[in-house]
Amino acid sequence: MGKTYERIDGRLRTFIEAQHLFFTATAPLSGDGTVNLSPKGLTGSFAVIDELTVAYLDFAGSNAETIAHLRENGRITLMWCAFQGPPNIVRVHGRGEPVFRDDPRFGQLLTHFPRIDPAPHGLRAIIVVTAELVRDTCGYAVPFMSYDEDRDLHGKRFAREDDDSLSAYFRKKEHVATSLDGLPGLPLPLPPTTV
């Protein structure tokens, strides 16, 4: 039922880019560490860079588990489910890297997201993933669900922050600078963007 692909193109790319929601999974190297699974959304915050590279915008939040795990070991899986149309699940297993705002690559990477204004969302990093294994499976058990619209709460909450107040917000959160398992998370204070 499942199939492995050499690259992200054609039907796979079309499917991935049409989804409004995807999930990221990461874990630390420690066998008793915390596995992290996160939903990601906001239209325009995901991009296929090339046939083996995808990226998404990492916005302000109460944790930074994905960043911490990627800094430690780079392992990540992304997953998309068809909640409308023909059933399908696509997974991209690969190596990920958080590209922080002071990285010289940041500005060029940001050009891949023309459909979203990252400013009101407290952009922390761009997560870049290089695919090592691309697979799809049937998705027969995934329910039909309709997409109505993106929530505007995230933008409303973080639009009133600047770099200094965002850094202060992140310092107050127990698991932003350090993960649940004590790994280095988001570097603070937030550096200014290179763009």
C-alpha cells in the first residue's frame, strides 16, 4: 500500500503544498527523553525549496522542543494527512536544522514564504529539512474534516511584541531556552534579523 519516492515533486509536491496542516516529530538521543509531536499551520508558512528540501517558519510559542532536538541530533519527520479528497498520508523523514535570524542564509530562505507576513507571529527561526526518505501510505482511516480558515489568535497575540519583549517572554517560559530534557533550545536574546 505504501510507496517510497526518490524526491518531492509532481503529485507529492502538489499534495503537500495544498495541505493546511502538518505535523513534526522529533526526539532527543536519550532513550528516556521526551518525544515531541507538534501540529503546524498558518497558510504560507511552509515551502518546498527543491526536490529534497522543505522548510517552515518557526513562530513564537511556549516551547522549543523541535529546535532543541534538531540542535542535538537533527532527526525529524514531517507528516501530512488528506482530510479532504482522496485518502493519503505523506511522510518526509530527514535531517533538520534551525536557521536562526542572524544566520546569513535567513534572508534568502525567507523569500520562499511570500504568502505570509511573519512579522506579527514572532518569527524565531526557519526550520530547513533535507529529505532522506519520502513515503506515502493509504490514509484510509483518516477522517474527512473541513478547513474553514486560519485562526487569527497567534498573529493578534504576538503582533504587539518587539524583539526585546519577545526575548523577555521567552525567558519567562521554562522550556524555550532549554528543552523538557535539559537540551539547549532557542538562543536568547533573539538576534536581530539579517534582512
